[in-house]
Amino acid sequence: MNSRSASSSGLLPLPLPGTPSSSWRLYRARVSAFLRDPNTSVVVAFWLFGLINNILYVLLLTAAQDLVGPSIPKALVLLADVMPSFLTKLVAPYFIHLVPYSIRILVFVALSSGGMLLVALTPNTQSVGLKMVGVIIASLSSGGGELSFLGLTHYYGVSSLAAWGSGTGAAGLIGAGLYVLMTDWLGMSVKNSLLISALMPGIMLLSFFVILPRDRIKQNTIKGYEPLPGLDRDGSAERDIEPSAASSALLPEPGPSSVTAYHHTTSSPLDKSSFWTNLRRAKSLFWPYMLPLLLVYVAEYTINQGVAPTLLFPLEQSPFSEYRSFYPFYGFLYQLGVFISRSSTPWIRIHHLYFPSLLQVGNLVLLTLHALLNFIPSVYLIFLVIFWEGLLGGAVYVNTFAEIMDNVAVEDREFSLGATSVSDSGGICIAGFIGMAMEVWLCDWQVQRGRDYCRRVEVS
């Protein structure tokens, strides 16, 4: 018999039904205490940050076919959705910390909602370029939000990173699924679907100003390093745990180890010496972290935007009634895989990041060859490959940042987390240019050989 008590295991000690203490009032009180726990608030807040920061990005990509029509490559939406984000993440780490997090949140919400409203309210008779302006505005918010929230995990420990990763994965699943639900199953128009989506960034305000314990954020108040509340100045209160074990935990062990972040405020980032120091830091991140993340994103977004629109089968051999339905469903399966793998770090860790990156390149080769040669006999096998693609992409993303949490020195960690995020946007930008040419080439190849399915897509 295991004598370990519920309290020592970290579980909520609820009474058994039928015992004298099993009143509804006691249950409610104990659940309420659990919800008020700061660690619970951190996990919930960062999960919502990841969800809301990424969900509009996913919605716009899922809606790409409806925004630009069948004759324009879907990679155009990808480029408009990621290029501003990429440029933001490329330059902002060197100065964005001068802006308080509270101001950043307000700006991100305004940009996200404003961009979605512009996309939704632009009539179909207007230029596609005007819709792309709205996509660009929303993209600026997504890029600034990602590097800001990744940097913010520095103050809240490994539980915040795990929650962020799970939230970003959920954004893909919920975003793609929600668009399919609204447009295909509920029969809503694209305009109304996007108008509803424009309300979602408001949740970010609730997460930051209500849910998140903001007392842990200290901005430019103390020079050098200052322990967060609850941690002895000499660090003796911190539990003796392995970094790899800590970064794998969704919920940290009770005690000070969950708040072992430090605030580093040495010289101003406008100082030339600080700039070159950050540049050297970025160079040291390239081979172990940035390159495998870049590779996996080049491969998977070339699949998603350049190859997937041509992975079409006769309708009688598929579960769909129209060719338009293939593309958003592929996006849903991909995001399902991403969600599962981005939520997996508490149980599964990948330390060799190049291995899954190269497997993703293999997926790109396989699906491109099928688009050319048509040798995969069933669309359901394509479904499995797309799902596997999502698993690999999500795993590389979240494990890259977990490895940084494990291996990068505390004083470099906040910058490293934000700077490395430029790799995913850089990879997506490269994939966007490749995908624009690839979709047109693959579709023309198929039409010349009697498979004109890519010409039969009718947008809603």
C-alpha cells in the first residue's frame, strides 16, 4: 500500500464522497483555493497568451483560399501573415524591453482586432491587396506578442513555457477547427466568421491584467540581478532539481523553484557594447537551436502552402462534397498534430533537434513526389502524413525552447528565448516564396496530365 499522502504528491486533497467532510461547501472552498494559487494562475494565463496570440494567424491561413481565390497562390497570405512578424522578431529584441509589458499588451490587442476587422469588412469586390494590409497589421501583433511572451516566461519558470507551448498548439487546433466549423458546418459567411474572430484578442487583456500574477515582473528598477519574491538572495531556498526535469514539468514542484527567474538590467540596449553582446549571443544560438527550427518550418510550411493545395482526389474517393474542403481539413489535421506535440514536454523530451527536422524534410519530399506522380492510393494516407507533419513541427518548436531553458545561462535566457523565435518566422518566409512558385508549378503539371482538380476549387 502506498503511504504517500495526497498533499505530499501535490494533488488536491478532496474528501471521498459519503464522508462527513464531503460537503459541497468544502469542495468549493478547496477548488477555489486551488484556482487562486499563483502557479495555477501562471499556467492559465500563459496558456491563454499562446492561444490568443496565435489563433488569428491560424485562422487567416486556414481562410487563405477564401481570401484570395483559386487563381492566386495561397502562399501570398502566408507571406503577408508572417513577413511583418519576422521583421518584428528580427529587430525588436534589441529595444522592445524598453516598453512596459502592460503597454505592449494594449498595442497587441489593438493591432490584432484592427487587422481582422479590415480583412472581414473589405468587400469581395475590393482589391485582395487591401485584405492583405489587414493581415499585415495582425501579423505585427503576433510577432511582437511571441517574442514578448517567450521573454516573459523568464520571470515565471518552466511551467509558463510549457503552458505557452500548449496554448500555441491549441491555437492551431482551435483556429483551424473553428473556421471549418463556422464556414462548412454552420454555413456562416467568411465575413461573419472573421468578425467573430476579431473579438478574440480581448481575452489577452483578461489574461494579463486579471489572471497573471504581475508582481513577478520587475522592469528597470534594480541594477544587476534581483531574486523574485520567495527566493533567498543566495539561492539556498531553491530546490535541488535537474534543469531537464524542471523544463519537462507542466506544473512545477511546490516552492521557490517555480519562481527562480531573475531580472537582468545592465547597460542600456542602445549602448553599442550591449548591442554587440546581444549579436554574439544570437550567433551562439544559430547552430544548436535556430537552424533546426528554421529547417522544420521551411519544410512544413512549404507543404502547407505550396503542396497541400494540390493534394486533391476525386470527390467520390474522399469524405468531401467539394474540392474546397480538402485544404482547410488538411490545416485542421496539421494543427491537431501540432497541439498534441506542443503539449508533450511534461512527458516526452527531444534533445537532438536535427532528427525530427530532417524527418520533416522527408515529408516534404514524399508529398511533393505524390503531387507529381500520384502514387499514394488513398486520401486517408495523406491525412496520416499531414497529421505526422504536425507532430514533428510542434515537437521541434517546443523542445527548442525547452532546451534553451535547460542549457542557456540565466542572464542570457530572456534574450535567447526571444531571439530564437526569429527562426520560425524566417523559415515560414522562405517557405512562402517557395510555396508561391511550387503551387503554380504543381497545379500546372497535374492539369497537363489530366488531373485538373486544382482548377475546380470554388471558394465560398
